[in-house]
Amino acid sequence: MKLYLVPTPVGNLGDMTYRAVEVLKSVDLILAEDTRTSRVLLQHYGIATPLQSHHIFNEHQVVDRMVERLEGGQSIAVVTDAGTPGISDPGFLLVRQAVRAGVEVECLPGATAFVPALIDSGLPCDRFVFEGFLPHKKGRQTAISRLAEESRTMIIYESPYRLVKLLEQLMEVLGEERQVSVSREISKLHAETVRGSLREVHAHYEATEVKGEIVVVLAGKG
């Protein structure tokens, strides 16, 4: 019995590792954040393992049943739409319960969107803090105010629909000259990284239609 956390490509399907494919073929069940998205990947690699939905809206209801299957001797893999499960995606709850039950858990190394975005940014990457998605409404301003005093490089995930607003809010609190890097569509055909001051990057995206997954890398307080 074993629970695997299997990273999947954040863009190019060719970023899938050989071992990830082998594990997904060998387990008894794959839990997927979105079965439609994952089915495309599985078909691409000829993986016929049974697939079941596992996302933030149903994970509390199914976690005990999945742990029971693991304790019964089955092996299960968790995948998300893109990247490593548990990083701003479902996975943590099942891992916690499996560990408590004494089930072996293994996370395979692989794709995570914030790592290439951090390296591409040109900002210090020896010490950084991962913030994930900031609160949408309640607590958002408090979270941004807290970031103003952070000396380490900061990594933030954001929706393309809220990117311009986020940059505006950061300018108001951190000042227009704070350096920032915005990466989108990582590993895809139209991958792009825009670097500069908050003012410069805000002006760019205010005049450009924003598409794709967004990673914001923000310089710490100097």
C-alpha cells in the first residue's frame, strides 16, 4: 500500500517524467483534480488506470474512504491539473490522514510552476517565501500590508483576471518602484516573463490581455 503524489506538466506534456508515467500505470487508482484534464494526459501516455475525481469540494467526503483502500493494500496516486499536488492544490488533507494511519507516502519530484518563475525572475532565490494565492476579499489588504515588511523574495499565484488589480494594490502599499517579475503560460508555446518595477509591469498588463496561469515574483524589502 502506498500513496503517491505525482507532479504533472504545468505546460508542455513532454515535461512528464518517465517515473511519473510508470507510477500512474502501476497504481490501482488515480485521484484527479479534474478528470477531463487528466484524461488528456493519461491518453497521451497510454495510461489506462481507473480515474476518480478528487478536488477541494469533495476531498473531505472521500478522504476516509481512500485511506481505507490504502490500508486494504491498494496503491493510489494523486494528480492535479498541473504541477505538484498539495502546492495550492488538493492533496494535503489526504496526505495528512494517510500519514496518521501509518500509510507510506511518497511525492515524486517534478513540475512546480513557482520554481522556474523564481529562477527566471532574476531576483534573489537563495531565500524566498511562498504565499500561494492571497485571500480574494477578507484579509487581502492585511496580507499585502504584511508583505511590505518581508525581506525575502515573495512568490504569489494569481488569476489572470485579478493580476492588474493585484499589481495596483501592491503599488499602493509597497511603492511603484519595487521590482517584480510576472511569468505566465510557463513551459507552453506562448510562455512569457515580464520584469521591471511594479509601475512598469502594471502598465504592460493594463495594456495587454492577460491569459494563462500567473506566477508573480516580488522583490523583498531592501
